[in-house]
Amino acid sequence: MRVLSIAAILVILASSFARADTNADERVEQELINIERELARASVNLDPVPYDRYWSDDFVGTLASGGQYTKQQHRASLTSGKLKFQSLDLNQIKVYLFGDTAVVNERRIIKGSYDDQDISARNHVMSVFVRRGGKWQKVRTYSARAGMKDTSEQYSAHALGEAKISRAL
């Protein structure tokens, strides 16, 4: 009977720790989602301050076209008015945590211009964050064009097809 009591206590303690980890992970996920939303608002409002706060000095972004940009280049484009967003909507946001590193995947629907050229698009974006000194900083972003009729169901069907091909090889 005593062994069962000890086992029950250990199970309760283990589940309490697991719940605490889950709650901590959920808080971090929400924090990163909030950072992404704040950065989107900052882009529309031409406000560089959140970029200074959340982008690392060695940040590099990769555009869907393959071009790259730094934090300093993005900041200069934003503050000069070369880069303008009428809207920047985020959806399908998913956060993956790996200790002090996180990957945030999302879809962005952009309406805007760069140097008076239309840059409106639907993109899939993957951002990499690293926790430094207790604060999350974005270190990399990669963008890829999404189809106009892009849906999770279409993607899932496509991914399953690729998995079958991979197994056949």
C-alpha cells in the first residue's frame, strides 16, 4: 500500500511539472505571436522602434525573390518612406520551441509598395528567434510566395503526396 501511495504522489508531481512546462511554453508562444503582430503594426505605421527592440543587430531577411536585407537596410527603407504598407495581415501562425530558439511559421498577406513599386503578395514566412539575456530577438526570416488559393488542406494533400514519393524512392 505504501508503494502505491508513493507511486501516486510521483505521478501527481510529474503531471504538475508537465503542466507547468506546458503553461510556460504557451506563454512563450503567445509572447512570440504578440511580437510578430507588433512588428506588423509597426510596418504599417512606419515605426522603426519595435524593430530596434526585437530584431538582432545581425538580423538577415530573405525575400521570396531570393534577395536579402539587414536590419539597418529595412530600418532605412521604413523611415525614408521607400517601404510602405497599407496592410500586413498575419494568420496561420504556429510557434515551435527548441529551448532558447524558436521558429515561427505564418502566412502574411501584404499590401504595400517599395520605391513606388507594388509588392503586394501572399507569403509563407519562417522566422527564427533566439532568447538572449532573457529577451527574444529575431535573427532570420525567410519568405516564400503562397498561391492565391493556398489553403491548409491543399498543403496537407501536397505534403502527403511528397511523402509517398519519398518512400517510393
